[in-house]
Amino acid sequence: MKVNGTDVEIPLSQQKDIQTVRKRRKKIVLGPYLWLLPSVLLIFTVVLYPIIELLITSVSDMSLSGLRKGFIGLENFKTLFKDATFIKVLKNTLIWTVAVVGISTVLSLGIASLLNQEFPGRRFVRATLIVPWAVSTIITAVIWKWILDFNYGTLNLMLSKLGIIEKNIYWLADPVLSFPLMIVVGIFVTIPFTSFIFLSGLQSIPSSLYESASVDGANSIKSFFYITLPQLKPALTVSTVLNTIYVFNSFPIIWAITKGDPINRTDLVTTYLYKLAFQENKMGEAAAVSVISFILLLSFALFYLKLVTRKGD
């Protein structure tokens, strides 16, 4: 038997022992991969294969029945960027994402700081806060649709009782009011998620840091900027990335309340994609919209994580 490239005479019994050890090592090496194989196959089937199909569809000429007629390169993308409606929808989506994520993050920091304090009924307030997030988004959206209804909405009723308005307002049909109201609904749905992420981060900050800061003469504002925010950086990173992806891909809120009306004023990329694919049967352009959305989200996530990591270093 060769050992390190040199012929060495080894008794037969020892040779069998060595072969047994080698077989066991091979089993140990292959064992974890065999356990991972079902998960890898599932990921390929559910995630990777649809992505590959999406990319192929985005550069193909698709029939009305959804069949590929041939390769057309980037024509679907060119058609989209020549469409004024798509440019408007893309701007809507960017404004929607920045506004909802930014405002909900600021408000959630204040709410989480409040919930981190000791006060009577704190458990009840925490449980109440999570309700809008725990309830299905489509149910919340439908409730808001009725709140904003012209004839039966409670918002018009309350404002009328308070004497603020004399006649009912078309909240959802007004091009000026509809989109800001959708942002308000998005913030309402998002706040519980971000608040509890920040609350978990606040509870992990040692109280000794604040005690040391107070001894050194730091007030609450300095403690917030020099202790709380730096310690919350991991929570802020997770919240910002996940919340941006979630808000950017939001579909139920807009579709349940306005369906993108009036005149595409409240359309987002997701609702516009749905209309292209299932109402206008433009599968190639719809796939191109999905690819553009994926590139935008991936670019943001990589840029933000690199920025946060660099600041941390």
C-alpha cells in the first residue's frame, strides 16, 4: 500500500482497518450534502427555476396565450421605458417606498422608545400595536377603503360632525388626495413591524451605558444620538432592508382600495405588472417589469449593506 507516495508493506488486517476508516470519512463528508439535497432541490424548483423562466420570458416575444414566439432581446424593456405610464408608475413606487419606509422608521423609533419605558398597561399597549400587522393586509386595506368611502366612510362622517367639512370629499377619486392617503395606509400597516424590531433592539442595550452617560453629564438627546442610535444599527439595518423589500412589493393595499386609479395615479410596479400580465396579456413586458424591480431591490440592498458596513468599519 502507498503512504504519502511511498510503497510500504502493511499487514492485511491493518489495510482493512485503513480502508474502513476511509469509507467512514467519505460517508461523513457526503452525509451533510445528502441531508441538504432536498432543500436545494426545493429552492431550485420554487425560486431559481421561476427566476430563470422570468428572465427568458422578459427577452421573448410572447403570444396572447402566454406561449413564446421567439427571442427579441431587450425590446420589452425598450417598450416599457418609452411608455409614459410606466415612468409615472416607477416614480410612484419610488416615492411610495421612500415615504412609507422613512416616515414609519422615524415614528417607530419614537413608539419603540415609549414602549420601552415602564408605565401602567404597557403589555396591553404592546399587544394592541401588533394587531394591524398580525391581521391580514387585505383585511386592513378593505377596512380603510370603507373608512375613506364617499357615501358611508367614517372619515367624512367625523369631519362633518366636527364642522371641518360641509360636504363629503371623494378621497379615493381625487388625484391629489388618493396617493398621499395610500401612503398613510402603508405607514399604518408598517409601523407595528418596525416598532417591534426597534423595541427588541432597545431592550438589548445595557442600562449601564445610560447610567455612565448620565454620570458624565449627558442629557437624553445626547444619550439618544451617541448610545441608542449606534446600538440600534443592527436593528435599523434589518428593518430598513426588509421593510424596503416589503413596501416596494406591496400589492394588497393599492389593489384592494383603488386598483391604481384614478388614471394610474396610485399604481405601483406590482399593480401595474398585474394589469400588464392578466388584463392586457402582455406577458413579456410584465416579466420585464419584474426584472427591473428585482434589479432595483438588489441594487438597493447591496448598496445599503455596503454603506452600513463601511460606516461600521
